[in-house]
Amino acid sequence: MLGGMAMMPHGNEVLEPGDEKTRQLADVLKKIGEEFREFDVYVIVTPHNIKISDHIGIIFAENLVSWLGFAGVEFHGEYKTDRKLAEEIYLESRRAGIPVVDINFAALSGEYSRFPLTWGELIPLHFLDTRPLVVITPARKMPRETLVRFGEVLAGSIESYDGRAGLVISADHGHAHAPKGPYGYARESEEYDELVMRLIGENRLEELLELDEEFIRKAKPDSYWQLLIMLGVLRKVPMKLKATAYACPTYFGMGAALYVRDAVSTKMRSSNKW
């Protein structure tokens, strides 16, 4: 079953916070780690693994290897893929007519079935105990409604899982906060970040579907498509927002949000009344 969900940033700054807001953000990430400690598997939706423009990718490789850090920060370690859960998500998505692909490398299974992890997964995982993973990559050219529908299917697949799963939405927000940053300055980045955090805090994520394409393009977020998946998950499995935080120490915004199951929904699911 789905035990909880978290939006987590993947910027290096949360590893060694240099200001008060970033420290508060890191504190929420540690709280997420504590909440997820009881879970058996993590499903992580990441924008920085394999890039497929019009299909959602689900990694089937048996071994997931730390490979690509960011801005000189490297990580070490290996993870196992929960292939049973990955297959369930893949098959249910196919049945729902969602364009998904299963991805492996070198060998179908065993020692040589290996695939790299990037900072998009490794920085959120830094705050979590080691568990088996299912790594999923969104598709930016996929229709918004399809991404939301995938979130619904994803939630249903996780609900059918025998153990308890934590869902990680790896996401940074607008990338044009600083004139000297790599993407320059656009006021839309600040507006996007403020809007997203407000919609999360006020349980109004449905309004994401109304955002103008040009506004999103100018804001240069690294979160919108993952948030549509998160919206679909919340449609299927309503959860309580327990904590949020936001910081923008450099040219891009970072936010965190922790969702937990309430006692009533957990009891209904465990008693097969879901």
C-alpha cells in the first residue's frame, strides 16, 4: 500500500544549508526520512534519469548504481529494483493505454543488469534509509491529462503492493531566479514557485491543469510534469499534508512537501474495504 508521499528537491544546497530557509528545508527532508523509515520500498519519479519525450520510462534493471552527481558533489552506493512492483506499474499503465516503456541495460537480470542513478534520485535518497527502488521518469511532451491519469494508475498499483511504499516526487521549481544564473532572470520563476507552494498548502493542485504553456516555459521549472503525476496520486489516494518548506539560495527554487495517510484511510485499506 501507499504509506506516504513526499515532494523532495534535488539541489546540492540542501546537503550543506547556508541560510535559514535552506536549513528549514533540510529539516523537513530529515522529517521525511523519519516518516519513510518504516516503508519497504521507495518509488521515485525523477526528471534527471533517462529522457524520453513522449513515453514514461520505468527502470527494470536489477541493480541501480550511483553514477552522476552534480556540481562536483558525488554519491556512492547501489540499490536494488523491486521488479515485481515495477512490472505491476508497467502492466497496469499499459492496460490503461498510457505510453510507458520498460528499460533495462546489458542483461535482463543478475549482476550485469545495471543502470545509473543521477543527482535527481541520489539527493532525495540521501535523506532516506536504503530500500529497494522503482525509478520512473516522466515525459514532458505527454498531454497533461495523461500524466495525471498515470498518477492515478501508479497509486492504484502501489495500493495493490503487499508491503508499504513511499512515493518520492523529485522536483525543483523555477530555474530563472538570478540574472547571473545559467538561465538568466524571469519574474515567472518566482511567480511559479509561489503559486505551486500555495496550491500545495491549500490543497488546490487541480489548478495546475489551468497554467498557461508560455508561463511554464518562461518559469523554467523542473517540477511541473512530476506534480501532475502527484495530482493523480492524490486523486486516487487522498492524504494529509504534514509539512512543507521552500528555499531559493541560488538560481532555482526548491520545495518540500510531506503527505501521510490518515488513520481512517489506512484502516480501510488494511481491512480490504478500500
